[in-house]
Amino acid sequence: MPPLLFFTDPKRTPDPAAVARRLPRGSAVVYRHFGAPDAERQARALLAIAQARGLKLLIGRDAALAARIGADGAHLPEAQAWRARALKRSRPGWIVTSAAHSLSAARRASGDAVVVSVAFPSRSASAGPALGPVRLAALARACGRPVYALGGIDNKTARRLLDAGLIGLAAVDGLAG
């Protein structure tokens, strides 16, 4: 699994390609297009960057687009997490992640990894109350698959995750510091 996921956000990262060009090799971009009319063009541009830089590209909420452009996988919102198992069966080489906003959702999730939100206070419009490192660590231990922390991740909060024993996997959303 990639050690870092970068989640695009059309409002906070209007140029996701610029961010993708700066990501460390081995990271992944999760392209969330939210129905943008140029979604396929943007996805193909990100795929070209990913391939050139040794990154992975996952398409958020749109497995059909991911398949059409040859992406490395898909990210499913919590309400669609039930689709992860079928996606893995139909595309065994894909990385499939799903979102979870609670312990019960994380336990129900299938696929390769769970992206748990909200780890720390976040500027995201959809952010709810932050879990913090202690509750996030308990959730990660209980869910039985790799867990990415999302929401409010920056250098300082990433250190707090390391101190809580959550090492290796983090996700950034938009313009985390």
C-alpha cells in the first residue's frame, strides 16, 4: 500500500497536478472530481504524472472512470464501501480503499484499506468532530486492515500519529500544511 494518499479537493487544490508533481515516489493520488465536466481529462493528466513519477492513481467514487483510463484503483465513500469486495473480485490488481467515519463503518469496510476521517480538526466542509490519535489508534487496531488517517494531517499531527503507534499510512486532503 502507498504510505501516503493525497486526496484532491477542487476548492482547496484547484491544480492537483501541481501537488502530484511534488509527492514522494510511491504515494498515491485520490482524484475526487465531484462531477466536474472535465473529469476524464483531469484524470488522464493525473495518470500521466503518476506514471512518470512512480505514483498510484485512484479515482474517487467513479470506478467506471478508473477502469476507462487505466487507473490503479478506486476510493469509495462510506455509503458505497459495500462495493469494495466486488471491485476487488472484478479487478484483483486494483487498490481499493473506502472511507469510514466510525468504528462500525471501519469494521464493515472491505477492500485493501480504510480511510478514517476525521483524524484531527480539519478545514474540510464535510469534517465532523476529530477522533484524535488515541481513538484513531483503537479504531485501527479493531478494524483488521490498513488504516489511513485523513483530516487535519500535517507535520505536527503526523508526529502525534507516530507517537500513538500509528505508523506508515497517512492521507492528506486539499492543502494540509
